[in-house]
Amino acid sequence: MSEANKAVIMRIFEEMLNQGNRHVRDELISPDLVSDWDAASPSVDDLRASCPDLHWVVHDQIAEGDMVANRFTITGTHTGVEFMGIPPSGKRIEVKAIGVDRLADGVLLQGWTVLDTHGLLQQLGADAN
């Protein structure tokens, strides 16, 4: 089960997040997904709108039972729309993150992500205070 769950999460990173294939969401993510992503960080859609070349790289992946943990980096260039009050700067970003996901029957049910939002804002030139 662990290896199959890791493969599902890698498909989400590669096919949905990197390639923008929205059908993957319907196939691999529960419509009742419980996630703290939006509460703790800017949304994926906001990030993509501000950095159209957004790219996700998984560095480490550990799985046990129905849980998968990922250490990953998000990179991109702030050439799109304003992001959290910051106009497009043309600056490259590199944001570190860790996520833990729970799956059942090949579908993502829950996800918890910690993203370095403060570091992201600093890279874009936001006031650190």
C-alpha cells in the first residue's frame, strides 16, 4: 500500500501541479479533501497566477500505511499577477515545504502542508517586519 500511495502523490505533483492536468484532481483527490493548505499558505492557484512557470520538485518521500510524507521545493518567477499585495517583480522564488497526506483506495483524503511563506515574501522583496 505504501508504494502505491507514494505513486499517487507523485502523479499529483507531476501531472496536476507541474503539468496542469486538472483531470488528475478529479481522479486522485477526494471532493471532500480535508486540507490545511489554504489556511496556512497562499493557494496553489494564487501561486500559479503570480508565477506562471511554477514547478514542484519532490526531494524525499516516506510512506507508511495510508500516510505519505514529502519534502519538496516550489520554484518559479514572479512575472504574473500581483501576489499578496506585491506587484510582479520578475524575481525567482524557491520555497521549501513539507507535506503529510493520508490516502485510501488510491485517493487523497487529507493533507497537511507547512510552507515557508515568510521566506517566499522575503524573496519577493516584502518588508520583513
